[in-house]
Amino acid sequence: MRHLISAADLTKDDAVRILDTAEEMARVADRPIKKLPTLRGRTVVNLFFEDSTRTRISFEAAEKRLSADVINFSAKGSSVSKGESLKDTAQTLEAMGVDAVVIRHGASGAPFRLATSGWIDAAVVNAGDGTHQHPTQALLDAFTMRRRLVGRDAGLGQDLAGKRVTLVGDILHSRVARSNVDLLHTLGAEVTLVAPPTLLPVGVGSWPCEVSYDLDRVLPASDAVMMLRVQRERMNAAFFPTEREYSRRYGLDGERMARMPGHALVMHPGPMVRGMEITAEVADSERCTVVEQVANGVSIRMAVLYLLLGGQDQTAQQTAPAPA
Ligand code: CP
């Protein structure tokens, strides 16, 4: 693996390897000193052209736990506001000696362009591009599902075959939905999308999943239900759904959650809009994994960076955490 641009690029073996490596990395979080020397002397730049809380901070935490030198770049306050291009920005950073670029960009395809244009030699990791892909989010979601639905140790080497995952909400604008559909399909899960017709993309019929407009019918057959935020910032105001009508048909409240099997998870990639797609009662319930997903994101991002930068030329014994 040279870059991580899309969940669709991962084979089942690639994905399971990342999930298994993340289990090793998660053990580091249980240690008094949460650090490995794996990326000592390597430099990673976090290049964020769009706002982020979870992804930016968890990449930074992952890089620091692997002992990398970290450079944080935010487009706000940079020379991007003076018209500097992505190419010139990236080449400026690489001139300072960068081994990997973690990029979030509003334009779908920006990470692919950076990885394939020849502008830079560094490994590129997509931290979310437009409405296209967010592969590390899909990996951390799959990691959370595997831990909860298959088992933490029993899950090692396993995929998600036969698990039924429902994604609910603004599929049209969601890079999380696209990445999850790709990765969950690769891992053998059965995915159902539930959304208003206006928030489904043209061509969704060719995606490897089912589509439904009836959340109440789908919930009893779900092992995990992932609620998605309505991305108003990517919509024309004329197309905003009203909060009340949206919540009534597509929101998850306590009554709806009671329709789910007892073991089923409620997931959300964050940020949540409480009251719109999910009530506070559900968001704060024991079966909601939103905080666990954030914690798992650090382990997944450590695994991805380790496999991209540290894994090829160092043995697992030298770099991976010792078994607990
Ligand atoms: N899930 C996610 O990508 O959140 P942020 O936008 O806060 O990074």
C-alpha cells in the first residue's frame, strides 16, 4: 500500500490486515506510556483545507504515538487565502522534508490528484474529500463493528460476513456513506441505505447495497444502525429538509431504537446534530458507540500510518507493540 485514497481500493486482505494491526495499536493506549518508536525521524503533515475536529486531532494523536514529527497546516490563515494552489502548497511542504501527507479537502478527487500527479513523493492519506471518500472513517467504523459484533480477540483475522448494517440520512453528500458501503461490502456485510429520495445520489442503484425509504421496517433486521448528519453546508438552502419532518421519518429516537435487536449498535461518525438525526436520549445511551468510534480512530490511523511508512521495511517485532 503506497497511499490510502479510497476504501474501494482495499482488498479484503488489506482491510483485515489494517483492522488486525489496529488491534495491536490499541494496546498502546492501555500502556502508561502511550508511544512507539516506529516513525521516529519521519515527518507527517496534516493538510486540512476543510474544518475537522475528530479526524484532525486523531491523526495528530496517532502520529505522535508513533513518534513522528508532526506539522499541522490549516488552509485558514495560510497563503491559500492569497491564491496559492494545492500543487504549490504541497510542494512547499515537501521541500521541508515530508514523508506523508494527510489531506482533507472540499474538492472530491484532491487526494487522488496529489497522489498521482507526480507533484510530491510523499505517501498520501485521504482524510475526507468533498462528497467522495473518507476511508479511515470507514475503517474505524468497521473496527468498532468487528470488536462489538464479532469480538475483540475473536475478531482477529475476521471480516464482517453476514452482519447487517443500515446507514440512515444524507447519503447524497456523505463521503462516510460511500466509504462505508465500499468497505462493508468488501468485508462481507449486507448494507441497507435509508434516506429521503432527495438525499440519495443518482446511480445509487448500482452500489453494492439495498435502498429503503422505511426506517421502521429496516431497524429490526439491523446489527448496526449508522445515523448520518444532514450536510447543510453542501446544500442549496432551498433544498433543506425541515427538521421536524426529517426527524419524524428518518430520525432515531428512543421509541425507534426499541425496534432494534438488543445487541444492535447505534453509530454516528460525528459531528452529531442532536434533535435532527438523533435524539439526546439515543446519543447518550449505552448502545451508542460514537465516543468509542473516536477512540478507535486513533488506533486505525496509527495502523494506516504504520503500514504506509513503517511496516514495509521494519519487522513487526521491531515496531509493533508487544502482546499484552
Ligand atoms: N467524522 C469526521 O470526519 O469528523 P470531523 O469532521 O470532526 O473530522
